[in-house]
Amino acid sequence: QLATNNFCEENILGRGGFGEVFKANLDVKTVVAVKKLQVHHARSKDEFENEVKLITHIHHRNLLRLLGWSSEGSDLLLVLEYMPNGSLDQFLWGAKRGTLNWNQRSEIIFGIARGLAHLHNEFHVKIIHRDIKSSNILLTDDFKPKIADFGLARFQPEDQSHVNTKFAGTLGYTAPEYALQGHLSDKVDTYSFGVVILEIISGRRSTDVNRSSSDYLLEHAWKLYEKKIHKKCIDETLDLKQYEQEHVMNIIEIALLCTQSPVSKRPTM
Ligand code: ADP
Ligand code: MG
Ligand code: MG
């Protein structure tokens, strides 16, 4: 029931590897996002089926809902809930950079953590997203985050020795053990989440930072933290309020806990 006039240039919300995402009207009241994949890409069909299969049964406020799909005709369509504020990357180094305050940033980090915890813990078999990055985190009108883009998600393999899943993901966000040894577990998402946390704190894209391990990541995060506080002392104009300092502190603590402890030891958020 989607009118084809929805799919025009001015309604484009984003472009990805195999297609475009459009803003569309289901009816007078309901606005949705429609992800359109070209059927002639073999990988695009795989990703489509995967995205449908995995997310139909998932209901969580920090995971983007799939409302419907269609695979008739020459296009594959995913109907998704519409996220008015688009993706997180735009707020970090894109057009809207510098506009998120510390309160919003830490709420975003908490929200992503909740969404990931749901994927990793709520099902009989863990679901691994495999492509956690700032452009796959979407924001509601009040800046609540939802994890999107389940095209690469997989169930955790039972036996690591049989893993021969071809490497997939995004350079700069991928855990070294997965990129180098193909070892796939939920820690792969946790690592990428750590990179996203660093991006949220620093406002810089991960590929700008040369990093070889999660230790380096955390060390870097600490340095940023100290620099912010230090800068406050020498530059009154920066004016980090007490509560903002606490938020930054929280963020670093979460980053530490999430990237170093097993899921069971993480604090409940
Ligand atoms: P791909 O698999 O091609 O990366 P995504 O699902 O990540 O596709 O979507 C690409 C971009 O389109 C996102 O980074 C975001 O900017 C935009 N987008 C995707 N889904 C939505 C949505 N539901 N609401 C608003 N914008 C969206
Ligand atoms: Mg994406
Ligand atoms: Mg994708």
C-alpha cells in the first residue's frame, strides 16, 4: 500500500551499501522509514532476509522496530519505524555536530548498552549485531537511541572452532580477535560499542584514531576525560558543571565495565 511517489530524492533519509532509505507515509497519520534494497545484489537479498528473520521477533525500546516488509517485484522493502533525528554520526562529526549535551550523550550510551544487553542476553542463543557503529544508531525526537541495521546480525555460533563466517563489519569498529582470527562472540559488539563510546565522548570518528586494542581505547578515553577536567581549570570559558563532570565520569566507567567485564558482571542499567 506504499505509494511509489514516496520514493523520490527529497524523501531520502540515508544511503547505504545496497540501496536507499526513504521517509514515507503509510497513511495520513503514520510516517515510516522504508529501506529499499536492490534485488539484483545477491548480498542484498541475504541481508534483507537476515534483517527480516532476526528482528521481527525483537521488541525493545532501544532496538529499531521492523513494521513490515515486501519482496515482490524488483525491490526488497523493509518498513521501519521512522527516527526523526536520524543517525548519531551526524551529531558527532556531521552537520549537527556539537549539539548534544553531556546529559544526552550519557543517556545515548546507556540506551545502546540496554539494547545490546537485550540482544546478547534475552534469547536462547545470543544475537550478535556485528555492525555496531555511529551511523547505525538512530535517534528519536527526544534523542533516545535505537540500534538499527540488522543486515549482518547472526546468532552466536555454538562452537568457535567451526566458525568460518566471512569477516563482515566496518573497519575501525571491529574487534581485533574477529578481524584477525575470525573469532565471533558477543564481545565483538562490545568492542564496537567501546569505539562508539569513544566517538560520543570525543566527537571524533573512530578511523581518525589509530588503535590496536581495547586497552588503548580505554587509555585514550581516560586521557580525554582528564584533558576535559584539566582544561576546565585553565580555561574558565569551558565551564563544565559539576553534574556534567559526573556524567563524563559515568561514561568512562561504563566504557570500562562494558569492554572489560563479561556480560554477567556488568551493572544493571
Ligand atoms: P545500510 O545497511 O545501507 O547501512 P541503514 O539501515 O544503516 O542501511 O540506513 C542507512 C542510513 O539511513 C542510516 O545511517 C540513517 O542515516 C538513515 N536511516 C535508516 N533507517 C532510518 C530510520 N528508520 N529513520 C530515519 N533514518 C534512517
Ligand atoms: Mg548502516
Ligand atoms: Mg547494513
